[in-house]
Amino acid sequence: MSTSTQAAAAAMPEILVTASEHARLTTLAEHALDRNQSVATAERLLDELSRARIVADDALPDDTTAVGREIDYFDRHSGRTHTVRLVNPPDADIDAGRISVLSPIGAALLGLSVGQEIEWPVPDGSVRRIEVRAVRT
């Protein structure tokens, strides 16, 4: 990690990821890079996974975001609250409120707990500040 990346990571909120999800998502992001798919998001997801605190599979708190959980988050840029379910890429369907963990917002949400905020770049070049408001398993 570069010095600027380390400084940025230090300012980021702590995230929690289970051991099995960490391994699976690392492989998913590496495969996306190998296939030149979602490269920027895959790199960001790998950065997030590298700074995550890994917990046992049965130790993830209920108020922490993870693949398969429904999340209410507030987007400070739009002033709107969104409800989404974080899913694996093949299950993504934005019209049904299912967003991929390999999408910019999906990668940003991973591992956050209720009340935490993160700033995250999105494809239009802007940076969004999002806050997790609720998590449902």
C-alpha cells in the first residue's frame, strides 16, 4: 500500500468481514481483474478487504453489512435514503434493489456497521458520502 493509500485507509471507518466472505470476495475481485471486468471497483474492493478486520463466520454482528443482507443507507449527495440488498454479481438486479458487491456502492457498503459513514468515488467522477442507517439479515 502506498503512503497516500495508507493515509486514506487510516481515515476510513473500520470494517468487519467474515473469514469465509473475505476469502470468497478476494477470489471474486482477483478474477474480475484477470478478466478485465469492473477493474476499478475490483481494485477498490481488494483495498477494502486488505484493511478489513476479519472475524469468525459466526461472529459478524447483526448490524454489520455483508453479502445477503438488506441495507438502508443515506446518500448525503442526493439527500435520499436507499434500501438495497448486497448480493453476488450474478444476482444483481438494480430494479429489484439488489446491488452487486462489485458495484461502486456495493463495495463501499461492505463491512460497515449502522452509523458508520464512508466517502466513495462513483463512475460519474463524483464522490459520495454514504451512511449506513439499518441492516437486516
